Amino acid sequence: MVATHLRSPNRVEFVSDGVFAIVMTILVLEIKVPHNLSHDSFRRALAELRPTMAAWIISFLMTGMFWVAHRDIFARVRYVNRDLVWLNLLFLLPVALLPFAASVLGEYPSDRVALQLYGVVAIAVSVLRFVVYWYVVRRPRLLWPQEGHRRLEEGFLLGALPIGVYLVAVLVAFISSLASILLLFSVPVVYFLAVTIARERGGSDSEADEFS
Amino acid sequence: MVATHLRSPNRVEFVSDGVFAIVMTILVLEIKVPHNLSHDSFRRALAELRPTMAAWIISFLMTGMFWVAHRDIFARVRYVNRDLVWLNLLFLLPVALLPFAASVLGEYPSDRVALQLYGVVAIAVSVLRFVVYWYVVRRPRLLWPQEGHRRLEEGFLLGALPIGVYLVAVLVAFISSLASILLLFSVPVVYFLAVTIARERGGSDSEADEFS
Amino acid sequence: MVATHLRSPNRVEFVSDGVFAIVMTILVLEIKVPHNLSHDSFRRALAELRPTMAAWIISFLMTGMFWVAHRDIFARVRYVNRDLVWLNLLFLLPVALLPFAASVLGEYPSDRVALQLYGVVAIAVSVLRFVVYWYVVRRPRLLWPQEGHRRLEEGFLLGALPIGVYLVAVLVAFISSLASILLLFSVPVVYFLAVTIARERGGSDSEADEFS
Amino acid sequence: MVATHLRSPNRVEFVSDGVFAIVMTILVLEIKVPHNLSHDSFRRALAELRPTMAAWIISFLMTGMFWVAHRDIFARVRYVNRDLVWLNLLFLLPVALLPFAASVLGEYPSDRVALQLYGVVAIAVSVLRFVVYWYVVRRPRLLWPQEGHRRLEEGFLLGALPIGVYLVAVLVAFISSLASILLLFSVPVVYFLAVTIARERGGSDSEADEFS
């Protein structure tokens, strides 16, 4: 009975949902309006916030994308073991860094280093998400029973996609800040579309079927 | 079995409750007393906080109203699908903006632009809440079985009510800040009363019966 | 089936636990050490934090006491209705104010107004907790079945105790700040001891049996 | 039925997971980049953050280690009683102090007092975790049934290990800041390895088997 509870993914999911909820909400705390402005300069300050707001919306969607991916993986996990508990903590580590990276980017939006810092944190989250996925799918004893033989290549491709785009964005930053920003910010949309396509192409035993 | 967990609304509710709890608690973090004041100026600073405190109480109740509405909708949701997971994230996006809008309004309480920013965020939350409701009620396969034929007009009207009042408040701000504030702040009370009336008028197959 | 989920106290408990967890953790965020001090002045700054730290520990225990009381009440709640959902939100409102009141008290520890603000917030939480308890125990249809006839006087007395002590503390602040502080800070201990005594005196049908 | 819910560990776990999730995420909020820097000084500021980042990663892993330990203990808890509810609150108290201690250490990384403050908070968490464990294992009526006779010495040793290392780190700080930092930061790794060794050495009735 103890073992049952020790293997239950419940609290792993609770603490992960907590971290994601806080990250999503805290991202926006970095958006600040200066105090005691005249009415005219207040409006100007608000107008100047527009790029920060755009960056915030995209960071929120990126965090949402990672949460969706985490939920997809743990929907199939019946039991967690010691490795999975600690791997999940390692995954949450760069997730908790997202508000910091977003606030640096909001402060220095056209700076190459700020863009690359943001990209590196996003790569870290994507890689650890891939590691958790890779660990889980290869251990059927930890999973809920599944019908049919899954074609795992799709799942690996969908997991690798964000890593690839973020990597290109970090490299592109050496040449053009704007191109790097656009790449960084396209990822949630590209991911959503890629999952849509993979689900439509795959049959009922498609791995992509279990990605939201 | 995987599909069962993938379709469970549990984690969608967890992460939403997390975001709501943080927003409710963080709203108040914007209320700050200056450091190192003399005792007299400390009391004056505290007295000057009164409008901010009033604004905070109303923002808290507004957030509470949106949480109640979210709980009402998901009480009928048996299964979530991919669309609903992402729609819910889009709904949480303006919810996470509420502390920012409230702090801007607390800083510039009589400014038209601050009022309109607050109103626009409230409209965004209300509209997305309406979209989620509209999406859900038209997909019986996602819902718990229900007795009787629901008269959905009531539900649509109750969902549209906050959108309408917030819209009027944004427009009224061009003429009178005070009238706009009063409208913004009346919404939770008006919503509560409207649900009360609709529940009392409706019979057992009234849609309003399932609104808190 | 919808009604079952609408009446489930689950999400009411989730959002309340979220608010309590954030309040407990955020209280301490107000404790800050100044930047860029020399080593000597850093140690002096740390030493000066001692009263703040003491105030923080007591505020944490007070918040813990309110959480324990909330858990005690909802342990008997089988179904929530519309009133209870909204009453619980009203209860969470002053709970969310606790970090603000604690930070004001930490900044102006010997000021009468700061003490009374803290006391008034604590009274608001205690009164609303009493209202929720009073509402719940008088509606057996909302509760889990219970054996024996409960002697409710004990429960009312235990709920009224914090209100009384906080009220005295607010009044005593006009005469002596120190006495007021000591009263404010004694409440969690006094409450714990009062529950202990009531549980030991009561029999198996004692209401106090259901207070932690 | 009331007693069943009053004895359920659910909400104790919820509120603890909430506090842990917030602490993990808030740790990083202390990492801040100054505003309005020139591009060169921005990069220098970022480079200067490296020790803070290292300290943050280790604090995150330490918090993770305490969460894993909490989860291990409560995996065996079937019922909580009044003592356990309050003991758990006392345990959460120093946990909530971790972001404060980490931010002081991040600000004054080579200061003996900052190191000792950090060590003392870590000792407080470790000691209270030990007390909760010690309380729980001696009350079989609160636990899920377990096969075999557990050799509790392993559990006590694994619980005492962090206390010991943190104590040495506090004392070593009088001689060498660097040695103290390295000791503080080695604990999660040492703990992980110690559990690994104890699990591999123990048989199926090994207490260490239930430590992650």
C-alpha cells in the first residue's frame, strides 16, 4: 500500500501544476508602470510597454505549450519511480527560470545576449521535456496499458521540434535580432500546427494522437 | 486508459485554480506603504491608500466572479479535448493580466486610459469565458449527462452580461471617470443579482440553475 | 451528474489551499536585506531584522491557524451550494490582506495604527470564518452524516475566541503597544490550548472533537 | 464520515505542495538585472550574475530534495491527526524562509553570517522533517499497512544526514567560506547518492526502499 502511494504521480502533477501556474502569473509581474507620472507621460509609458506586452503574451503561450506537453506525457504515466520524480524536478528548474529570462528580454528586447539567454532557457526546458518523454515511453511498466503498437517516431519528432527551432533562433541572433525574436515567438504556433498535422495524418495507433 | 487520463479535466482545473489563487493574492501585493516615514506621515500614507483598497476589494471580487463562472462551466465538463485545453489557456491569459491592470488603475485612479485598460482586460476575460461556455454547451459528448432540455438562452445572457457592462464602462470613460469606475465595480454585484433572479424565475430545466 | 460536480467542495478547497499557501510564503517576501552594504552594516541590518522575523513567525502561525480552522470546517462539508461558494470567497478576501497588514506592522512595529490595522484584518478573517462555520453547521443537508447530537456551544465558543482576543488587542493598542502586540501574537497558542482543553473535556459527541 | 475527512492527508499535501511550488519559483525572483544599462554594462551585469545563478540552482535542488522527502513520508500516511497537521505547519515555516535565506546569500555570497543564516534555515527544515518522520513511523495506526518488519535505522540515518552536513557547514564557515559553500551545496547530491546506496544494499524490508 505504501508502495502504491509512493508510485502515484499525483503529487508530482500537483507540484508541477503549481510551478506552471505561478510562472504563468508571475511573468506579468515584470510589466510595471512608473509611479507618479503626469498624465501625458503615463500614456507614453503605457505605449512604450507595447513590445513588453507582446513578449509577455508569447512567453505565456510558450509556458502554456510546455504545460500542455507535460500534461500529455503524464496522462500516460500510471506509476512514477524515483528517477521520474527527480527528472521532473530537473525539468521544473528551467521552467522556474522563464520569468527571469522573459524579464531580461523585456528590458533589453533588441540585445543579442538577452535573446540568446531566453533561447537557452527555452532549449533547456525543451530538452528536459524530451528526456522525460524518452524515459517514459521506453518503460511500459510505468504506463497505462495502450492499444496497438505506437509509432514513436512522431512523438520524438514533435518533442525535438521546439529544441530545433530554439537552437536556430539562438544562432540567428548573431545575425539579426528581429529574425531571432520572430523565430522564438513562432514556436507555440508552429508546435500547435505540427501536432494538428501529425494527428490528422496518423491513424488510431499514431503516437501524435496523444499530443495536445 | 491513456485516453481517459488525457481527457480528464483534472489538471486543467488544477492549473486554473492555481492561476486564480495567485491572481487573488497578488492583487494586494501592489498595495504598498512607503518606508521610513514619520508616524504622522505614515498615517497620512495609510489614509491615502483608501481608494486603492476599495479598488483592490472590487478587483478581488471580480476575480472571484470569474473563478465562480469557470467552476460553473467545468462542473459540467466530463472530458476535455485538445481545443478545450488550449481555449482554457487563452482564457487564463487575460486573467493573469488582472493584477497589472489593477495596479495601473490603483496608481492612476482618475485617468481615462487606466480605466479603459482595466475595462479592456475585463472584457477579454469575459469574452473568453463566453467562448469556453459556448464551445462546451454545444458538445454534449464532452459533458456529464443532463436531465431535460436546457434553455440555453439564459446561460448566454448571463455570460454576455459582464461583456456588455464592461463595454459600456470603457465607452463611458470618455465622458466621466467616476461613472466608469462605478460601472466597472458594479459588475460582480450585478452578476450575482442577475444569477439570483434567473435562478428564481427558471424551473428545474433552467440553464441558470447551474450558475453560481 | 452536473449537479454532483457543482456541489462538490473540491475546487473550493483547491483555491483556498492555493491562497493560503501563497499567503504563508509571501509573508516572508517582505523581509528584505538592503543591497551593497559593507560587511559590518550587513550584520547590523540582519540584527535589526529580528523583530520583523518574530512578527513573521507569528503571522505564519496565525495564517496556519486559519487554514487549520478552514480545513476543520470543510472536513464536514459534503456539498457546497451557491451561498457557501461566495461566502468562502468573502472569507479569502481578508486572508489575502494578511501579507499587507504584516508588512505594515513589520515596517512600523510600535505604531498604534499599524497594530490596529493588523488586528482589524485578523478580526475580519475570524468573523468570516465564524460566519462560514455558523452557516454550515445549521444546514445538515450540506454535511456528512454525523453520529450523536453535537453540542454546538463548544464550536461557537472556539470560533468566537480569536475574534474576542483580537478585539481586545485592538482596544488595548490605545493604551500600550507592547501589550497589544503580545495579545495579537498569543492567539495561535491560546487557540491551540483552548482546542486541547475542549477536546479533553468533551466526550465522543463533543463538537470540539472536530477541531484541530 | 466527518472523522474520515478530518483524518485525510489530502489538504495537508495540497497546501504543502503549494508552498513548495511557490518557494521553488520565487527563489529565482531574487535574480534581477539592473534597468537601463548600456549594452556593454548589461552583459557585464549578466556575467556577474553567474555565482547567484549557481546558488539559485543549488537552492532549487535543495528545495526539491525536501519536497521529495516530504512526499516519501506522506506516501505512507493514511490518516493525519491533529499533531501531524500542526507539525507539518511547523515544518513549512522554515521552508517558507528558504527564498529569504537564498537571497541574502546571493547578495553577500562570501559573508560568514549569510552562509550561517542559510545553513541554520536548512538545519531547521531538516530537523523538522526528521521530527515529522520520527513521529509518523512510531504510529502504525496512522500508516498504510506494510509488509515485513522495517529496519528503521536506515530511515533515521538518511533523515539525520542532511542535519549533520548542514551543521558542519555552519561550523566550517568560521574557518573558510568556500569550504562552507561547497558543503552546503553538496547536500542534495550526497543525499541522492546515500539513498541510492542504502536502497541497493537493503533487501525488500529495507526502510531505505521507501526513500526517493
